[in-house]
Amino acid sequence: MWSLETLGRVRLSKYFFMREFLYSEISNFHEHANIPENPDLAIEVGRAFCTELLDPLHETFGCVTVRSGYRSPSLNTYGNENKLNCARNDYPGECHIWDRGEGDQRIGGASIVIPWFAGQYAQGRDWRDLAYWIHDHIPYSEQWYFPKLAAFNLTWEPRPRRTISSYIAPRGKLLAAGAEPEETLRQRQSRYADFPPFKGVKQPAIPDEWTGDS
């Protein structure tokens, strides 16, 4: 218990701690623990994900809500076997298991909602406005959008694939790995011309004192 509490206090970036990514409805409802098998790797990947992707979103849009964060390999297996919307552990794009792989095989991500945009989406705004903003501003690997709240999976990898897909119309793959968007930069910029100015900056290394349990 105390070790898990200490893990939850680990600061991943300027705005995010490990604890908010450990919450899992699957874990709570089905009484299946969500504890990393390799905490050091989970922290390493989580820091890259939060620092490079989530912090710039927070800086620009304010609150970023985590809908589904980290899942341990055992919890993800349970979710997949019981048809709880979890991909197979060996699926290359499964971004919720942060403590697997090494080098360029590392991957981390979460399902998130940006409330600033969710309100506009509810009024009919096109999800692609946000997708293209993210494409033009931060080094994501994958975006995958869902109809409720314009929630989306956002993925970090050492070598970003830069793909965009959606279950919202127009459904399917908006951008394949290695491809250029069909819309020009000027067309994309016109979509998000009213967005807040980009405020994200590359964060410095995490100070040692952020990793303690004080």
C-alpha cells in the first residue's frame, strides 16, 4: 500500500502526477489491481508522454481530463479477454501499457478530453479542427477520436507515426503514417484560427525533489 501511494505521488511533468493515470473503472468494478510490473519504465514513458504532449495541451487549453490512463499488462489482458474495449497486449498501437518494450518500442498514451473543445464539439464543431491543431503543434504519434465528448486516444512514441483516425464522421483514417494531410497548412490553420495561442514549451528535466513522497 505504501509503495503504491509513493508511486502515485511521482510527478511526471509540470501538471501531471502518476496517480491520476492509475485510476481505472475496469480495475475498480472488477476488483483487478492496476499496478505496474515495471514502475521505472512506466514512469519514464509517462514522463515523456506528459511533458511532450499533455503539458502543451494544458498550457494552451487549460484542463486536460484523463478518461483512461495507464493499464498494467495483467489488467489489460483481463479487459481484452472480457471484451471491455481493451486491445490485445501485443497490439503495436496499444498505448495504455507504459511498462513494456525498450528503445524505439516504448509507447505510452491515454484517452483524454479537452473540456475547452468538448463544449464546442457539443455545439457541432468539427473534430478535425482539434486533430489538425495537434498535428501542427505537438509531436504526437497517434490520435484516435471517439463520439462522446470528442474524447481521443493520444499516443507518444520515440519515433512518432503521426496517424489520425476517428469513429466520428467522417469515420476512418484521416492521416496514414508517413503521409501528408490532404489539406494545406493554410487550410488547416483556418480551421483553428480562433483557438488560444499556442503556449506549450519544451519542459526541462524533472527536478529530483519531484520524485519523492513529500
